[in-house]
Amino acid sequence: MNRIVVNADLGRQTISRHIYGHFAEHLGRCIYDGLWVGEESPIPNTRGIRTDVVEALRAVNIPNLRWPGGCFADGYHWQEGIGPRDKRPRTINFHWGNVVEDNSFGTHEFMDLCEQLGCEPYICGNVGSGSPREMAAWIEYLTFDGDSDMANLRRANGREQPWQVKWWGIGNENWGCGGFMRPEYYADLYRQFQIYVRDYSGNQITKIASGMGGPYIEGTEVLMRDVFKRGGPGVIDALCLHYYVYLREMDFSATEFGEKEWFVTLQKALEMEDSIKQHVAIMDYYDPGQHVGLIVDEWGTWYPPTPGTNPAFLYQQNTLRDALVAGLTLHIFHNYCDRVRMANLAQTVNVLQAMILTEGEKMILTPTYHVFEMFRGHQDATLLPLELKCDEYAVGDAALPAVSASASLSKEGRVLLTLCNLNPRAALDLTVELRGMNAGAVNGRILTADDMTAHNTFDQPAAVHPVPFQGARIAHGGLSVQLPAKSVVALTIN
């Protein structure tokens, strides 16, 4: 029997809206052609930033945006991206295809983008090839409202008032492209750099340490032991974890796959929980008071790039399978929201598990985008504990739970219950018991398609999109739900 018990009166923790954050790197066509087209472009824009992309992201209540990388961050020198654009140096993006970076999108453009989006900036500073002085100057340039050379340079470049920047990453992937460092070496560098990450003019920065990838826990152990334990709260506010559904051993395609590839991808996505558990266990040992947050600031699916595109640009299509990955992953973040304070899908436009794809003046929303839109009611809502018993979805000798679910209570008293049916072949009947409330009305939406490889294209931009869901009815104060195969469903209960 498939049954969910939602404890509507036992919620204590808040699902931070920042779990629904995004990531924009100078990689492929994420910034250029994706977010930035320039002021002279015939594509509608505001000061060079694409209008249609901004409107789409505002519609999902984008809470934060991470920039300029990624690997790009530890080769980025911020002063090359300020001042008149025609005088900015042309540099090489050596991480992503050795293409020429003209630096036309820099600090002012990024901060303008965040203001247009109504989101908070999350800036990743350069530790790999930068210096504490360079990072300190950038923070002063951005946030100081007094009389200093950096603040006056900002004013000379057109911004009188300082910006507010809460989120600051001290390096990226120190264990790999950010410097190929031993955890102990990065911990020492972090301790040095963070001294110069200062609060000016009422701005308060959250210091974020570069953590590990996936199940590798050495970096978390060292950071918690040698930085937090010695320095305490304020020296390190958060550390990050990167996790991709990246199946090197299998030649996966983003759009051409069968049930075996469907199953293995979802299986790998669910292993996100194992990674979080391992890192949280270490954090709990050193920090039982939960002063340090866990930030999953890169996550998503990673398939071979679309044939015919530049392989260094990491452009891939986005199918119904990716929508299921997004739903599962967000549910996991909800369940660990006491530690997981932020997450950033990789990436926003035209790269990896993108929310949006563009082609010239055309723009399409991906199935992943629609999951974020359907789940937006979870942002800053109260997590409701639930108990789930469900059938297994099996392929060969392996099996997964057929259903993933999460529930939250809004400030207005509405319950949002989101459901994923992982099984691409079988619908299931689900009983939902609501403890602590009686359902008076239920409204639903569903994201599904006939084919598991269904995706949106520029010729068919609405092949996969949410539609009203009629499969839920009130029964005995709870719900009876007929959950279609390979679907994501969002139910609002009053």
C-alpha cells in the first residue's frame, strides 16, 4: 500500500528559499548569449541583459545567483571586468575551451543582473591564482561607502552607493581546478584569506569555504577540525559540497536513453542523500550547535555535450528525466534543511542541467525550470515531517522507492505537497493522511509526458509543461491520489 502521513502540526524547521538558488559561470553560452547580449543587440534587453530570461527567472522567485564560477572564478581577476567595456582586456578562458573572454560582463553588469532579478548575489572569490589583497579590494569596491580609492573607483565607474553582498565564496574546488591543493593546505589558505573578508558600511558577509565533491569527506573533516574548531563561529560560516549525476562509466545521452539509463540516473541522484549524510555527520561532531551551514552550490545532471556543439561548452538538452532528478534532489535538501542553507543548480542558462535554453532571439523553458516553478511555494515555508511507505520500482536486481515526497506549510496556512513517481511504466494509488488538519480543498498541477525522453525544443517549446492535475480528491479529511507514471505533481491543500 502506498501511504503518506503528513504531520501538519509538527513543523519546526524552515526550508530556506536559498535552497532554490542558481549558478552562472563564464562557461560556454551561459553568460554570453544566455544572460548577456549587449546593449546594441536586437534581442530585447535592459542595459545588455536579456529581458525574457530575467522575466522567466523572476517568475520562479530566484533567491540568489552564484558568479563568476566555478573553475572560472580561480582564474578571474575582477579589475579586468570594470570600467569602459572597450578598454577592458581580452583574456583567455583557459578552463573552458581557450575562448577569448572580452570581460564585457563584469562586476557592475552582474550586480545589475541581480537587481533586475530581485535576487541576492553570491560571489566566488579567486584563491587559486589570486591574493588576499585582491579579494579584500573587491569587497571594498563593492560594499564600502566611505572615502577610499576602491570606493571612489566604483563611483567613477558609475555606482555611487555600495551594494549589499551577503554570500562570499573563498575559492572554488580547491581540490581540483581551484588549485589542486591538499585539504590541509587549503585550510591554511582559507584561514589567511578570510581575515581580509571584512564587513563594511553595514554589509554582513557569510564566509563560505570551498568544500569537497560528492562522497569525499577529507576536506570537510579538515575544515571543521582545523578552521571551525580553532576559530569558532565567524571564521567559517558555511562550507560547500558539489555533487553531479555524472556517470563516467556509461556513455549516457541527454535525450537518447532507455529504462536502464533512466533508472541508473535516478539511482545516482538519490545518492545525494548519502553524500549529505556523510558531511553532516562530520559537521555535527565538531559543531553540534549548527553554526556552520552546508551549501550545495553545484549540483545537477552532467551528460556528454550535445553532438555538434563545442564540447568545452557543456551544452545539453533537458528531458523529463532531469525534471525527476530536480524533484528528488530538492526533496532531499528539504529533509536536511537544518544544515543545508543554500543550493545552486548548475547552471542557469545553456550549460548542464539548465533552467533555460536560448538560440538567438529564441528562448525555451526546460522541464527542470517547470519543477522549480511548481515547487516555489516551498521557499521559506515550514517543513512538515512526513512518513512514507510505498512500492519499489525495480529494474533487474536493483530497486528504488517508487515515490519521493515533501510537504511544507506556508505562512498563509496552505500545505504544499510535492510528489515524484519514479516508475516510468506504472501509475500508483496513494493515500495521504493529514494529521493536525482537515483538507477543505485541493488543487494540483502535473508535469509528465508520454515518452520518458520528452523535452522542449525551439520548434516545440511546450512539449513538456505543467497542466492542471485532476487525480487528487479529498477523502476522510485527507487525500486519495492517482499518481501517473514518470510524473512530478504539486498539490496545494487548504
